[in-house]
Amino acid sequence: MLLPDDRYSMASIESAAHFALFAVTAIGIHVVESLLTLPVPWFRLGLAHIITMMMLPFYGTKFILGIFIVRVIVGSAIVGKLFSPGFVLAFGGGFSATITMIVAYKMTRKHLSFWGISLLGAWVHNLVQVFLAAVIIHHSSTLILMPY
């Protein structure tokens, strides 16, 4: 098959297809999870991070962070919470959790299981979200929710 330009190699087309597939899956999980009724209004399961965990062994940092950014921005736009305080909390916590999981996987993959990497990401996600909530609300009482 002839391609219109040499810029479009099969590898770049395949990478773009993988990116689109992972992004759509992560956005779908993000949107469905936001529609779930949970006992506590601010509590979410973090199911979209499953996609991050699946990508860790196979893709690089830029690819994984790109999926995260697209997921949070598009998912928040779909559910109508783009640039709200909830978006700031989701973006800050998710970004820090994603970076933590990438670094933990690269540094400790022989000593720390996927469960451990996931739990470390969840802990950092909660820690950053509570800190950001304290900054947004301008009151230190939210720090009681810190995961000790």
C-alpha cells in the first residue's frame, strides 16, 4: 500500500491507533465511573488507572502521560466538570499518581508487584487530592482526611 507521504510509517500509524484505543477505553471507564452512585460523594474507585497499569510494561512515559491528559480533559468535558474544582483535584491527583506509578515501575519492577505499584499510586493520588482540597478551600481542616 502506498502512503501519501513518507512521514506516515506503519509504526507511527500503529502507535496512533494504540493511543486512540487506550484513550477511548480510559475515557469510557472515566465517564462510567463518574456516573456510579457511591456511598460517599467524593469517593471514586479509580478504575481508569487500570489502563495506566496495563501500559506500564509496554509504553513510554510520554505515551502514558498523553493518555492520562486526554482521559481527564475529555472525560471531564463529557460529564460537564471541565475546569471545576473536581477537575483540578482529579488532574492533580491523577498526574502525581501516574508519575509515581511510572517511576515505581521503572525503579522497583523486580521488587514491587503490580499490586504494590497500584497501591502506591492510589496513596499518592489521595495525598495530593487532599492537599489540593486544602489549598482550594483555604482551610487546613481537610488535612484530617490525609492517608496516614
